[in-house]
Amino acid sequence: MNGTNGGGIYRNLTSYGDPEFSRFLRRAFLSAAGYDPQDLGRPIVGIADTSSDFNPCHRDMPPLREAVKRGVLQAGGLPFVFPTCSLHEILVSPTTMLYRNLLAMETEEMIRAHPMDAVVLLGGCDKTVPAQLMAAASAGIPALSVVTGPMRCGEWKGERLGACTDCRRLWAAHRAGKLDEAELAEVERQLCPTGGTCMVMGTASTMACLTEALGMMLPYGATAPSGSGDRLRQGVQSGRRAVELALQRLNPTQFLTPAAFENAITVLMAISGSTNAIIHLIAVARRAGVTLSLDDFERISTRVPLLVDCKPAGAGYMEDLYKAGGVPALLKVLEPLLDRSALCATGKTLGEQLSAVAPPESWQSTIRPLDRPLSQGRSLVVLRGNLAKKGAVLKLSAASPGLLQHRGPAVVFESPEDASRRIDDPALGITPEHVLVLRNAGPVGAGMPEAGSLPIPRYLAEQGVKDMVRISDARMSGTAFGTVVLHCAPEAARGGGLALVTDGDLIQLDVPRRRVDLLVSDQERAERKARFVPPPLPERGWQRLHCEHVLQADQGSDLDFL
Ligand code: FES
């Protein structure tokens, strides 16, 4: 694989109808960039850079990028950095999920369009990693994921703080009148004290752990803190390994096998990870030609207890998991439940890799043993019923046990905007028994924002109400908590069950029976369905393309033609 055999710089030639001329032009223009034949004979490793001033989670990416480049050079490769778009959860409107597929498409196309023999994908914030994995599965060249790593914890009044479980908790306390403006301002400066991704087991941390479990990242790559020496060494090692992957021609589909996804879902349950990971894993699997359904998550959740003590399901933070031995130590504990034959980024099987890993040490309490889990209960459940014929999910570890069997009248919000406008209006007369329904917030309706964990109406929060049943076709942040039914499919904008609810209808949530139902007659629902008019699609651009082709949540919400 070098510049003389069609690999390296001569891959994917620009089309002029004369390949020799194309090669000649490449040499000419690259000589302007200071490259000579010795450089151009090396394997090329592309480095997808998602740093951006709009992405504070990727603030430490420039030195990480340089570390990867150093590793590539040391191993005899030639690094080429290329930019792709960057998605930051808090700075993208209306939601990054609307653009995950755009980033996946852009990354795949840029990999295909350029001469590279392997690619290192630098990501971190929630949607960047799944988008890059989707791209890698489709692009068909060796790929390795490297994340910026989690932030370190902040501190306020002697208490450790972390984004964004504590953001939500303290905001709820503010709404309930328990935290004044001055205190809120102090907290604001401590929630995100360093570069890196949210340091609880939110979507970014979850996806980092799952990527390592999938074998698409080197061991210990998920948890090393952003900006740390360990993080930079991960970068160097990944650069070196990417050159080897290029020479060995080990493509992502050799890692992304059914066994790898089983292992990743097992880890998802043991960390009680973000519900968003369900959508992302299904999307990545689909790209890799692996069939994965909500039933696989339900099946695996029955045999995996919660082992990792990390917010929001536990009390710790990612730096605790890092100190406890990271994902390799967790995998060691989970080994009896894993498929040890899965191939990993190191080129070894998971079993070979784990033979060199020690069990978590006794001084730590973040990773619990299988016989003394943090919770024997299941992390999540898949629900079906006339409100979600194709499925919905509920994060059991974040829900209130007393609400898992609940019947109450519906209060319907037509969109996230409608909810934020009206939810605090006392005229709605909402009681803790009501079921808050949010619709038109699915993949087609609104790009599927993390709006599913609707706030408790202020006047109820002030009375001490902390949780209510909420049902939507939206997503929820991995850092959030509550009895929240998410991802209802088909969504309301596609005429799913949520579209048929009216204020005051009785809704029944029955988690033991895995049901979520609207308690009106079949005939009444059929009549309402006949009157259903879908909302208009956006007029132009990416949003139009997205709405015309996006799949429902149970299918991973990728575009149907990808
Ligand atoms: Fe980037 Fe949380 S906002 S990981």
C-alpha cells in the first residue's frame, strides 16, 4: 500500500479521463505543500477533525489531533487532517439529532472522496461518535474512533458537580424556588469546569464506552479525561494503530459483527447508559449489515444488572470509572456474559484482550461485581401498545417505582414549543396524576429533540412533586431522569398513536406488562385516525431531505437510502 500500487496518495483519483495525468497533478500540487516522493509513498491516514469554536466539548481536540498525527508518523504513515461539521448538544438548534445523519453522510463521503488508506475519527460530543461510526461502517476503509474524553468534575459548596445530571437537578431546584439567582450563577461556573464531554453517563460517555466495547476504539479510550496525558497517549497509540489497520486492511465491518453489538448492548445495560444509544446502535448496525431490533435490547436487559455507579443511575462520575480501570475493567467483570470471540481494534479477540486485564481492584466501588450489583433491576424496558405499536423505551433505572403502573388523564402538548409556552399555566389544572403527552417531536415532526423529559409544572414542583409520567415521540438526554416513555413509534407526525390523544383521555402505563395504551375504544381511535392530517414538511434544504427519508426511532432514524 503506497503511492505506486494504487493505494496511498493514488487512491480515489480525481477523474480527468487520464489516470496518469491525475497522478501527475496530485504530485505537483502536493509538492507545493512540501511533500516529496518519500512522503507520498506512505500509507495515508485521514484524521477527521470535529473541533469547532461552537463545540466546547471538543476544546482539547487540537492537541489530541497532534498526538494522533505523531503516532501516524512514528508508524510510517502520513497523516492528513480534514474537517467535518461539528455538533455540540447545547449550541445547535433545534437539536443535534436533526444533523447526525448529515454528519454521517458528510464524513462517509469525505472518506470516499479523498485518498486515504485508513481514518481516525476524532469525536466526543453526543452525536459526533455515532455519526462517525455510521460513516465508518459504510465507507469501507479501516477506521478507529478517538474521543476527546470526559470533563473533570466541578465543585460547589463541597459537593462534586457534573454536566448535565446536576444541571437538571439544580435547575429543577431553582424552578422550585430552592436556589436563587446568585447561587445559580455560581453553579453555572462549576458545572462544566474543563474541556471534554459531559462527565456523567450521558450519551457522549455512553457512546464512548460502547465504541470501545464494539472494538472500534483502543482499550481505555473511553474514559481518560479530556486534556490528560492518558488522553494524549491514547491519541498517539491510535495514530500508530491506524497505520497497522491500513496495512492489515481490517475494515470496520470486521469489528461490527452481531457478537460486537451483543457485547455493546451488554455494556449499555451494565452502565445504565443513555436511551439515545439504542437509536444510535441500531443505526450503526444497520450500516454494518447487522440486524438489531428493540427486542434485542429487551432480551439482553433481562440478564445484565447495573454494575457501574455513575450518574444519573448512580452517584459517581466518569473520572471515577476511569480511576477504577475504565471499560476494560468493566468488560473483565462482564466477561461471563460477553462473546469473547469478537475482534477488537487491537487485532486481538476480546477474550485474548481480557486475558491481560486484571479485575477491578478492591479499593474502588465504581465497578461492582456481578454478584453484588448496584441494582439487580433492569436498566431499561421496551414498551408496546396502541400508543407505540412499533415500540417505545423507558429508562427503568431513572424512573419512579411508584409510577410504573399508572393510569391518568392526558394533557397534550402539540410540540416542544407548545409545552414550554403552556406547561406552567395553572389554568391547565395539571395534577401529579396527569400524564403529560408531548407529540410532533419525533424524527419527522421536529428532528427528535431531547424534549421528552418535560419539566414538572412549576406550581407542582414548588409543592415538592419530582416526577410524573411523561410520554412522547421525542428523545431524552442521557443525563436526565424521570418516568419518561420515549421514542414512541410510529411518531405522531406519521399518524402514530400519540396523534390520536386528546386532553382528558385516560392513558395507562403498565411497565410489568410492557404496555402503554390510550384507553379509548378502537372505533373512536379509528375515527380520529381518519381525521388525521399530517403536519406540512419543511420547504427546502437538508430539513426537507431529512423529513422525506428519515426512518422511525425503532429503525435507528437513519435516512432510508443510506
Ligand atoms: Fe457535549 Fe454533553 S454537551 S457531551
